[in-house]
Amino acid sequence: ILDAGPLRDTTYSDRVFDINSGGILTLNSLTVTGGRAPDLAPEFASETHGGAIFVRGGGTLYTDKVAIVGNETTDNDTTANAGNGGGIYFASGAGGIVKSTVVTANSSSNIAGGIYLEQPSTVANVFLQSTIVLNNLDAQSSDNDVAAVGGRKFTSLGGNRFGNATAGLVQNARLDD
């Protein structure tokens, strides 16, 4: 179990993983919990995403048999697009494969308590296989499990189960495939 830490007051923030451009992170058979993205001033809104994992443009995430549970974003600035992706945030140009993974009980102060895909300026694929994304919360309460913007979509490799998500968000799959 990888835990960001026991301190849970409003002055403490620490996401569990931050994958930079060119970075590759492979997670296998573990739990990622306790992550909390920082609540920052509006000019730093781009740093408030990804409670557990923030995959920056050019970064890659591979998960297999992973649980992403009990992470959050806490940005309370309603004027900026901030605090997305309580579990995982994929920035424009980020990619990866999320396989046999459970994303649950995460929360977002904006959109997508589970997994969020940022609008692409450069497209990298995010594949989902045998992944469950359920019971996550967000402040918008519209796409509280998974969300994507700007036409970007997940690509399903089959066997996925989603809770609340926008129809058509996952290419080649139903939301309960």
C-alpha cells in the first residue's frame, strides 16, 4: 500500500505520484491511497489535478492489479478549471494502459472523481482493460467517475465497468462493457 501520509488537515497536500514528460511509471499489485492534490492560487490551477496520480504530457502510466482508493483534489477556486481527476489525471499528451485496476472512493473538487482526460493538443492513447471505475464523487456531480474534454476518449480493450460517465466517452465499448 502506497499512502501519501496520515496528515489530513487543510494545510497539507501531497499526491502519491507525479509523472513528468518522458517519465514512465509501472504499478503492479498494490494500492494507492491518501493522495491529495494541492489547493493553489488560480495562476497555478494546472497543478491542482490528480489526487493520486498526475500524468503530465509526454508521461506514461501502466497499471495492472492496482486499487486507487481514497484520494482527492481540493482546489476550491470556482473561477479556474482546477481540481480535476481525484484518482488519476491524464494531461494533454499523456498516455498509458490501465489494466485490471479498481478506481473507487476518490473525490474531485471539480470534475471526475475517478479518471480525467485533459483536452488533447497532442494525442496519446489511454487504454482501459478489465478496469472498474465506480463510486467516485465530484463537485459537478455530472461525470463523477470518468470524464474527458475536447473530444478525447478512452480506448477500451474490453471487460470494463463504469459508474457515472458520459455516453460515447469510451471508444469501441459500452460504458459497462
